[in-house]
Amino acid sequence: MGAIAAGLQACRARIAEACREARRPPDAVRLLAVSKTFPAAAILEAYRAGHTVFGESYLQEALGKIAQVEAELAAETVGQTPPPPIEWHFIGPIQSNKTRPIAEHFDWVHSIDRLKVAQRLADARPVELGPLQVCIQVNVSGEASKHGIAPAEALDLARRVAGLPRLTLRGFMCIPAETSDRASQRAQFRVLAELLRGARAVVPSLDTLSMGMSGDLEAAILEGATLVRVGSAIFGRRDYGGRKPEQDEPI
Ligand SMILES: *Cc1c(COP(=O)(O)O)cnc(C)c1O
């Protein structure tokens, strides 16, 4: 077995064990494989190991890799039944002048933090693709360096985003302050879980808590995560090649 297939398997085992501990069904948590900085070949390796849900943070890099991966899969399957499609998730910070390619090439966006970005995504979403699935990113740690809307403003933004056409609001996402202290991890995830409970009184269809990464997915699952975003535990250490990662993203 290759390193990526082994990483996926180990990660699925961690999720299953955390679900057991949380007394939640094993299929209650989806795994998003975060492939940022890794080449299209790594995505294809994970795909061949049976994984179809991928997350990217940098738009230009992502667009190139999506095109490469889709072309590769199309070339392999000429005349055969099409393989299971890949679900692409955008999880990075969004500049409002870059919303069109995001709306055109992704199935999900986790990082909406202001109404203007949501409106622009809605305007740019091609009708034939069906609604773009979106989450609102919340700054649960209150650190100034972090992206995301303040928890106190999240409910109002959720109400407005839920009213936009061509978007389906699914829930909330967070990147907590990095800490190895389990209690502090859980306290931050609990802020997001409580927000979702409150928001469901207004938008009952909300079903997504996008929280938990390589270092803290167990704590997130104990607090109700429905989707964990895992990069390094699957693909290995990231090499940014001299480029600076965003301030609030895990390195
Ligand atoms: C990079 C990244 C991840 C994955 O982080 P790991 O610690 O490698 O699992 C998850 N979410 C976001 C938003 C990221 O930018």
C-alpha cells in the first residue's frame, strides 16, 4: 500500500474510533482530504484508493490541479462508464474579485465570512451546476490574525446567506487557535456547535459542522463535527516552497 492510501486508512480509523467514543454512528463524519500544496498525482493516488472528496485553499493552484485531475480521469475512461465524480471543496480565504472561478469550479465553499462574498458567489454560480454548498467561517478563538466572522455576528450573516439564490447554506466552519490542550480544543469547537444549534432555530436544514484537522479531529468529533478537514495526516508534511501560508492556516 502506498503512503497516501495508508494515511487515508489511518485517518478513517481515527475517525471511527472517535465516533465510538462520542457514541455517534461511524458514518456521522465525512472526511475531506486537504490536498493543498500537493500535486495532482497525489490527488489521483488518493482517488485510486477510493477517496473522492478533496479540499483546496489556493485558487490558482487548485484550478490547475482540478483541470489536470479531471482530464486524467476523462482520458482513462473513454468508452467506459464514468468513474465516481470528485467533490471539490474550497476552504481558503476568498478575495471578492475571485468569486467567479470559485463558483464555477467547486461544489462546496467553507470560508464565507462576509455577505458581499456570498452575494458574489450566488451571482456567479452557473444555474446548471445546481446550488453551491456553503459554510460560514467563524473566528472562534477571537485572534486578530484569524479569518472568519465573530461568533456574535454569525447568526445574522447565516440568516442573510440562507436567503440567497443558487447557494445552499449548510452550516459553519472554524480553524481554532492551535493548542495541544484537549480541553481548550473542545471549548473552541463547542462555540461552533452552539452556534449551529442556535442557527437551526432559524434555518432548520443546517447540518454541517466543518471542524477538526490532523491534530485535533478527535476533539472536534466529540463536539459534533460532521466533516473533518485533514491534510498532513494523509499526504504528509507540506512544503510551501518559499511561499508564505495564510496566517491562520495549519502548516
Ligand atoms: C491546511 C488546512 C487544513 C488541513 O490541516 P492539517 O493540519 O494538515 O490537517 C484544514 N483546514 C484548512 C482551512 C486548511 O487551510
